[in-house]
Amino acid sequence: MERRHNLPPDLPSWPTREAMVARGLAINLPWLAFVNISFALMILLRDILFHDLPETSRVSTRLMDTVDVAMGVIILLAVATVILSWRTTRGVSVMLLLLSLVWSLCCYWFVTLLHLPHIWPLAIILLLTAMAALYFYPAGLAAFIAPLWITLPFASVSLNEALNIRFAVVWSLFTLILICGRFILLRWFDEAWERNQQNQRLIARLDLLAHQDPLTQTANRRAMLHVLESAVSQQRRFSVMMLDVDYFKRYNDTYGHQAGDACLVRVARVLKKSVRSEEDRVARYGGEEFLTMLFDCDSEQAQEVAARVQKGLRHAAIPHASSPVSAVVTVSIGIATLAPGQTAAELIAAADAALYRAKEGGRNRWCSEITPPGEPS
């Protein structure tokens, strides 16, 4: 039995670097908040979780109550930061700064007044967690790390009443670890952004190939039908022109297929110059057939565009020695205007029928669904 392979999930892509940063914050900040909330709860539940804490009778009850309130504030700030990051990146740095300031104040009290050894690993874990969660967001990273990074050495000096050389060496090494760690992680982030940009360019090229005729640089049939169906569903007013290069097979037989391709390119150029605005669409419908879509255009206005196309081809003067109707390349045109309740397929059929009548009338002319064939130009 043939083994089935699951298709890989679609890779995420971001239009801007800011969007990628916002997505990273939405993913990473819940983890940073979880660490902050966990440590805050550990301090709030210290009497239950830890039985070897030093005696704190010399510390006022009021101070410990203040610490408990501060832990509650940390929990609220952590939750608020996560909720804010899901909506916008504005204000996230301010929330992180407030969070760090509360931690810094509490850590200073724990070190200088309680002499708690547990605070040093707690603070280091907070700093490392912030670096891992915010390395790609410099403003938020600085806002969270700076207060703690400054407070802890200051607390050490206050505790020892002098600068401890061993602490200074250890703290310098730890700072170097933070800087190098962020540099390494940021390189991965930059490479991911570059890959995202490459994917965006590849998607744009593939989309262009899927919706554009590579020879004439006009829309292809698939793209035009999509626009047509959309315009019909929106009940927009428009007309279409179905064009066919007269005696194109004879042209290929006489001049060769390379010359035939060049001829189609020049015809497409004339069509693009003849439409009225950028909203109007020109598409290669198949072979030597083109379809032009003219928005906010009735049959009479479409016939003016048809006359402009024929005038443009006369001016282009592409030689066609094998044509019975002209010494230069000409086109036959069928015009149809969308009627109420008409479908896209019915509109195309009406334009095709008008094109057939233009050919039957002698080619090198246009024919509307409601008018007889126009005279050759």
C-alpha cells in the first residue's frame, strides 16, 4: 500500500520586520510573564514553601506587607503586559520597565535588609529569561534588564559597605554572557528575517507567474476570469472587448513563430496604451486572442476604445503580407456590456458572438452585441 506523506504546514511570513517582532513578543512574553508570576507567587507563599528562611523579626511587618503588595503588582503587570502585546507593541517597553523597577526595589530590600541568598539566583534567572524572550526587541530588553542590572551591584555595595572585587569580576562575566547570548540569538533572528524576505520575493514571483502571461506581460486568462467574476458579483458596470489578430496563422507561416511572438507583444502594447485608465484590464485570453475589460464603460465608450486600438495598430504598422484585408496587422473586435442579471460566462459568450460577427463581416473591424459591424479602419 502506498504510504501517504503529510503535507508540511504553511510557514509563517511577515510583511515587515515590525510585524515579525510583534509576533515574537506575542509568543515570548507569556513565558516571561509566567516566570515573573511564578517567582512572585513563591515569595507570597514563602512561609509555606520555605522553612529555612532567616528570622525576620527585626524587619517590620509593614515592610513585608509592602513586599506582598509589590508581588501582587508584579503579577498584575505581567498579565497586563501579555494582554497588551496581543494588541500592539506600543507601551510594552513601559510595562516591562515598571515590572523591572518593582523587582529591583524588592531585590534591594531582600539583599540589604533580609540578607537572603535566594535572591541572587532569582535575579539572574529573571535577567536570563528577559534576554531570551526579548533579545530581538532592544527597547523592551533594555527597559527590563537595566534597572535590575544596576540595582544588584548597588545592593552589593550597600551590603558590604565597599566594592567587592570578586563580585565585580563575577558580575562582569555575567554581563558578558548576556551580551554574547543576545548577539548569538539576534543572528538567528536576522537570518530568519532574511529567509522570510526571500520567501516573500519568491511568493511574489510565483504569484506573478500564476497571474501574468510571460510573453505579453499582460494578465493571463485565469487572472482575467477572476477579476471578471469579482466585478460581476459586485454588480459593477463594465464592458469587455474580445480581440483576435486577423489571419495570425498565416502570419506565423510567413514570418515564423518568433516573429509571431514579437507581433503579439506589440499588439499587447497597443492595447495597454489604448485603454482609458489603470483600472482597465488587458489579458491574453489564449493564442492570438486578447480580452480587455473596461470599467464604468458603456457600449459607445467601448467602441471609442476599439477605434483607438485600430488607430494604434495602423500607427504601429506591423507588416502582414499574407493578410487579405490589410498590408499591416489588424484585429477583429467583439464588444459586450454587462446587462443586469447576466453572468460572467454569458458576457464572454456575448463578446465572442460579436467577435464572430466582426469576422464574418470582413475582419479588421469591431462589432457590438447591439450594433452592426463597424467599418474597417
